[in-house]
Amino acid sequence: MSSALLSSMPWWAYLIGGVAWLMAYICRQLVLLFLASKALDKAEAKHIPAIMTVLYRSRRSASAESERPPVKPAR
């Protein structure tokens, strides 16, 4: 069904849809950065690592790495 819908759309509809999607993505990112900035301004020092973890899920803070026990090498 989606391929039938897409094949009947004119080229300019794809262009408008692509630009609208890109603008919505950029606006979402700007709002998230604005809200994160406000949260970091109001946060206590002990809450900042938690906020940064939410913002950057793939990265770990240096304190999180030092709290983990060392890994024993395999024999």
C-alpha cells in the first residue's frame, strides 16, 4: 500500500516532505539543547553526571569507569 501511495505523489511533495522533516529534526534538537542547558544551570553538582548520561547515552563519565571493579584477565 505504501509503494502505491508513494508512486502517485509528485516530485515536489517529496521535496516538501523532506524539508519539513529536516526542519522538524533541527527544531527538536535545538529544543533539547535549550532544555538541557536550563537543566544544567539549575542542577546541583551531584546531579550533573546523571543529566549528562541522559544527553550522551553512549558515553560514560570518568567517575563511572573508576567505580567499576577491574576485569580479571582470562587464563
